[in-house]
Amino acid sequence: MEDKTKIRLTAPEMSALWGQYQNDTISICVLSHFFKKVEDEEVRPIIEFVLNFSKNHVNRLKEFFYKEKFPVPVGFTADDVDAKAPKLFSDTFVLMYLRNMSILGMAASSLALGTITRPDIIAFYKDVLVSFVKLQDLSKDLMLKQGTYIRPPFVSTPDKVDFVKKQQFLKGFLGEKRPLTTVEITHLFINIQTNMIGKSLIIGLAQVAQNKEVKEYLLRGKQLAQKHMDLFSDVLKKEDLPAPMAWDTAVTDSTTKVFSDKLIMFHVTAMIAAGKGELARNFSSLLDSEYKNKLIQREEHKILEWRAEIIGYLGEALFEEQPIVSKKITKWARDIGKLAVENGLSLSQILKSLTLFRTVIWDVFTEELQQRKFAAITMLDVSKKIDPFIDQINHIFVEIYEIYNNEKMKLAYMALEELSVPMVPLSKGIAVMPIVGQIDTQRAKLIMETALEKGAKLQLNYLILDISGVLIVDTMVANNIFEIVKALQLIGTKAMITGIRPEIAQTVVSLGIELGTIKTKATLEQALAEIGFSKLD
């Protein structure tokens, strides 16, 4: 039996293993500090549990790398953490951090299981998933016991099934107000909790960061997290729904270095990436069901990646060189435009989704600029950078659909042309080609090609060209027919013309058109009789 573990690693397997190694090594560094400083004896065993399975993961990952002769990633080590440094976070925060870690871990391992194929790596990620599920249970149970678990809002149970009756419903969260759906409530609640943990984490990391630029970067992140918490909480409160309460006791006043700036930046960048993905998920909840059903054959996580990717590019537009960003956005738009065509999305649907992108993104930028009290000219500068790229995507989508429609028209025209020049075999060596409509140069060429190709294939002795459906026969048409007959004679096929109506005959004579030696008959019946066919009595 074939050893399936000897199959080469695929790209998704490489990226999954590489990312898992980075995440597990950073977890070991952060949790080793937590473990040294934790005072709550109920939290300590949970930290120890995570430390143990993270170390186990690292050992198993190294075995994969060695076996595949794959370079072991440069992860995080004891040099990136001072486990003996003063306590930086409260035990309550550590417990919430562990629960959030379980949520991210379950999501990441589930995603990996959907993209990998090797049995040994699948077995590994199943174990990873089980570990994070257990962490979720342990952390949630203890939070419930200690009274620190924040329950999502309750809503009344519906008494009947209702349906969306107007497309205006989709704009309800962004424009004309309507009650929030449970999906929107869930996204708002998750965003508040994520930003709450992120804000506390960033405050602590900013206190101990050594590099000035890193500190400034983290402080901007803190302001952004607070802005999102205020914004999402306000939406829930306006609907008379409870928003999670913020707490400011998660961080001590220690400024002693605990983590390296490298570890800090990696950790915060990972948080930003997760937040970008959440924004993409929020955008998905606004799209109509028909649009999403057309993309059903694509994995949901892949769709979210695409949306998070463009949101990231538009963010880069504010500080990166425009040609660099333009190149990335152009590639994204061309890839997504082609996928939209392949999945049968209409141009109106794809442009509507782009409009929603503009709305969601501008809501974020507007709130950020208002929160930080930027001048109107700053808003204009942001608009000058963002809007042209969205317009660029719009133009590329239209261009792709135009090319696609032109190709469809071309194929349809070719199919119509083939149908317009049929050849009907009557008997061995005898066929008739009924010609209907106008004969121009292009069509005459097609008639000749069809007659010669099928005449040779069917080994025809006689081909009857019936022109009773041709409305006008002038000098050009007559010359075209004459050329077709001569070409047929060269391959040994005798041609005969039928269906010359009286008015066509008068036109031919008045124009002085000479048909030469071409045999003509008034009807198809006469032509068949000439060849030797006769009616059965």
C-alpha cells in the first residue's frame, strides 16, 4: 500500500505548518510570562495546559520540517521574553486572552483542515482543533464560575417565519434604519469583545515597548480599538441592547521590558489581520442571498480572504507608493472579475457589491477622521487616494464583462453562421444545401468552405444549391455562386442551382449576368429528376 505521508507538501500545507509554528512559538513566549506571574490558582492549570500543547505542537512541527528537509521557521524564543519581568496583565485579562486564543485557534485549525490533504497533517490539525476546543471549554467554564463571562445580548424569540420583501432591506444598517438582525447583533458583539481585548493588550505592550515608533504605532491602535468599541456599542444601545462593559484594570503600571519589539509587532499585526477578516465577514452579511448563492461553490473562507485582501490594499493606499498599490489592486480586480464571470454573476450584481465596499470602507474612514478631529482637507486627501482605486476596480470589472460579452456574441454569431449554411444528405453521393437570406462576401466564403469541406467528407457526386430563400441576386451574388460551383468541380462534385424565382430570373437577365455552364432548375424536384430520382407511385 502506498505511504501517503511521502507525498510532497502542497502550498496550503506549507503555509499552514509555517504559520502554526510561528503562532505556537509566540504562544509559548507569552504564556511562559503569564505562568510565572499568575496568582489565581484556577487560571494557572489552564495556562499550563496551553503551554504543554503548544510545546507539543512545536515538536511535531519540527518533525514535519525535518522529514521534508524543509527549513525550520525562525520563530520566537526565550530571547523574545523575560519571564521574570514584573507582572503586566491581570489574571482576569489572562483568562479572557486564553478564551479569545481558543476562538482564533479553532478558526485557524478548521480553515487548515479544509485545505490540506495529507493524512498525517490532517491528523495533526485534528489534534490542534481538539486542543483549542478543550481550551474553549476550560476558559469559558472558569469565566462563568468567576462571573467574568460576558453573555451576548438576548433577543425575543420570533413567533413566525418572515421574509425580506424589498431590496431596500439590505441598506437598512447603512441608510434608512430598521431593527438589527441577529447576524448583525452577533457581528457587533464579537467586534466589541475583540477590540476590548485588543485595546488592553495594546496598552500593556505599549508600556513595555522599547522602540519609539513601535510605541506610537501601538497608541494609534489603541485609539482605533476604542473608536470601534464606541461605534459598535452605540449601535447596540440605540436598539436598546446591552453592550459589553469595558474595564480598565487589565494592565498593571509596569514599564519594564517583557517582550521584544519583534514579538510585539508580530502579535499586533496578527490582531490586525484578524480584524480585517472580521470586517470582510461584516461586509458579507450585507450582500443579498442571490449574490452569495452564485458564489456557493467557492469556500466561504476564500471569499472572506478576497474581501479582506482588497480592504488591506485600500488601507495601504494611504501610505504606500500609488503605482505599487495600483498594481496589486489591478491584479485583484482582474482575478475577482474573471471569477465573477465564471460563477455567473451579472455585472449589476458585482457593481452593487463594489458600492457596498465603498460604503463600508468610508464609514470606517469617516468615523476615524471624526474621532481624531482631522480637518476637511484631510478627508479630501483620503478621498483622492481611495476613490480612484475603487473607480479603477469598477473600470476593470466593466472591461472584463465587455470582453466576455463580446466573446459570447462572437460565438453566437459563429453558431448562427453554421446554422445558416446547412447541408442535407439525400442519398449516397447526393446532398442539398438550402441557402436563405442575403449572400455577402463573408457568407459566400462560409458557403464555399462548408460546401468543399462537407462535399469532400461525404464524397458527393452532386450538390444542389437551392437559392429559393435568397431575396436578391445581383452581379456580386452571381459571381460568388459561380466561384462556389467552380471550386466544387475541382473536387469532382457537380453543382446544380435550383429555386430561381421568376423575379430573380428577370433581374439576372436585365443585369446581363451569364451563368455559363452552370445547370439550373426551377425546383428541387426537377433537379432530383435530372440526377435520376423520381417519385414513387
